[in-house]
Amino acid sequence: MKRVFIICVLMLLAGCGARGNAPQNYFDEEQTAATVVKTGLEVLVESDFAVLQGKRVGLVTNPSGVDRNLNSTIDILAKAPGVQLVALYGPEHGVRGSEHAGDKVSSEPRDPATGLPVYSLYGATRKPTQEMLKGIDAMVYDIQDNGCRSYTFISTLGLVMSACAEAGIEVIVLDRPNPLGGLQMDGPLVQDGYFSFVGMYRIPYVYGLTVGELATMVNEEGMNRGQKGNEKPLKCKLTVVEMEGWRRDMLFQDTGLPWVMPSPHIPQASSALAYPCSGIAGDMGNFVNIGVGYTLPFETFAAEWIANPEELASRLNNIGLEGVRFRPIYYKPFYGGAAGKLLKGVQFYFTDYHRAPTALLQFYVLQEIHAMYPARKLSLADDSKFSMLDKITGGPQVRKLFGKNYRVEDLLEFWNKDRDSYRALAKKYFRY
């Protein structure tokens, strides 16, 4: 037995040594065989970069643009035979993810790793200028999205598409999974007068498309009108490099792909699932903490003045919402306005995400908090205090309807009014 054990150990060490000395590949063959989904980036590599051959390429990306072995899209394209990567473009948080949420990103003279020029699309301008696009034949977009309208990367994509349409430059989207899957579509559409960088398109809050599908719908339906919403729509030459193996019922954890946080407050794929469920409440004047500043971003609802989190959890569980359960929680955030304070409230868990409410979930929580603590009114009728909230929800109606009595039933008809028509439109652009 001892001899067999020693031989096995030697074989394992030899295998590790061989792997350690092997040249780097974009894909590990054993991992590829076990992985369910290949991203558009990986499909592009396997095609020997066919759609980019002989082209001078710009790249819009951030740290989430990686292959399954965590090789950056920047480095892959910089080394790609027959492809000339000439410039990088950074969205919110920057190309390397070094900027905090909402902070302006300054253009850098050069990317230290590649020496390429870096242009900010979240600073002095959010739309590439024609000067920024000089010498570009094709613009590649590769960023992991989170499936939610207020997440600004899809707005950056729209402005890039618009600028490239004006310049006659092709846009190539490397498709990635929607971490929420492709079945959930939740919330009303953006209303006229309320288009913004956190709501650029007439789509619901949870839109149920991959970024490649969304880009196609935006392009074909003339949705790309910019922040004011009244510009003439521009249609670019658009190519989508599709994924392989993705299905609409897949959440990110079903894909076999590594999660690299696309922004600082989305550290895990579970954070992306939680984001639409609490993000709107997070813009209600710090009424409750939603786990940002703690280890559970977007997964909690808590405040110092919630005296009985056990009762709050019980009330919410007794509503009987499908696919979700609540438990009481106590925690102290590390930073932010509530840093160091003991907060009490609830954490939510999905038991069946596909059956659970997404963006509507937070309104059920706010309903029960108001019922328990009516003196802690949000005063949602005050138009002057909630301009960002109105942009995020696509108009003032959500705020005003819910703010009448703080009852979800007052909101439901408006909330669901666009669901069927949008789903019919979205299905036209399904690629998977």
C-alpha cells in the first residue's frame, strides 16, 4: 500500500509540473470540456479572430472582460494575430476598475500594461468624440452586464453605438450571459421626459436580454436616442459574436464561468441577482441600508430604528411571496453613512429565483416597514427630493403611486402594464 501511495503522489507531482511548464493557452482543455457556456470572447478566439482580421480595433471593456482562465480581453486582443488593438475606452469605474461608483473617470495617457491610449467614457464626455475614434475600423464591446436598466454600462454601449454610427465604424459586441437569466422581465418602461444615463432605453427595469440581444433591439427599434430622449435615432453596423451553450433559464452560477466583479458593489454573482431587488430602495434618501458598505451588498434592508427584525421577517414571510424567504439580521457597516452603527432588519434568500419577484420585492419590504413604523414615513410625495429615484424608476409614477398608502397593491397595475407588450417585442431579438 505504501508503494502504491508513493507512486500516486509522484504521478500527481509530475502532472502538476507538466502543467506548470506548459505554454499558456487561452483555454484549458479540461476546463473547457466541463464548462457549460462559452462567451462571445471565447468564440471569437476559437474563430481565430475572424471578424477582426486586418482591422484597427478599439475596445470598450473593464475587469469583467476575461476568458474562463481570467485572461483579460485587453491582453488577448493585444496579442491576437492579424488584429491591431489601438485604443481602450473605459466606462464607469474605468478600464481597470480603479474608480468608485459615480466617480468621474479621467482619461489616462497610456495603459501601463499595454501602452495603449485610454479614453474615459465616464468623465468629461460619456459619448466618444470623433477625435477619440480616429483611426478605428471597428469598436469591440466586452463587459459583463447585470441585466438591470439602471446599470450604466448598457448606456455607455448605446452612446458608443451612436458615435460609431456617425463615424461609419462597425460595433462588435462580444456577448455574455445575463446573470439574471433571460426569463425575468420586470417593471414599467421609461416614460417620455425621463430618459437618462440610468434609463436610456424604453425597456423595463429588469429587461431579460443578453447585452448582444439588447444592442440588436436598440439598433433595430431606433431606441438609441441618447440621454435627452429626443435625438434622431442612429443605426450602426452591428455584429454580435454569440455565446455557445447559454440558455434563457440559466443564472450565472449555471454557466461554469468565473465571476469577475464588473463594479465594486457587485463582488459576487449573487450580488447581481440581488441588485434589482433592493437598488431602488437604496436611492430613497438613505431610508434603509441595503447592505452596501457591509459584506452583503444589495441583500439586506436594515436601519438603526428597526426595533424588531424578527417581526419584520415574519410579516414578510407571511405574505407568501414565491421563491424568496426572509430572516432577521444584525450588522455594522464598515463604511458609508451608517458605518459602525448597529443596524437591524432582514436579509432575503432566493429559494426559486425564477418564481420570485425581483424589482417589486423591495416595495413589499418597504410596505411592511411602514406598517410597523408609520412615523418613519418616506414622504415620497416630495418631488424635489427624489429626482434620481424618478430617473431610475423611469418616471414619477412609481414613487407617487406607492407613496399614497405605502401599499404594493396601489402600484401593481402600473408596474405590470407594459409586461406583455415588452415581452413580445423582446422575443423578436432572442438569440438563444
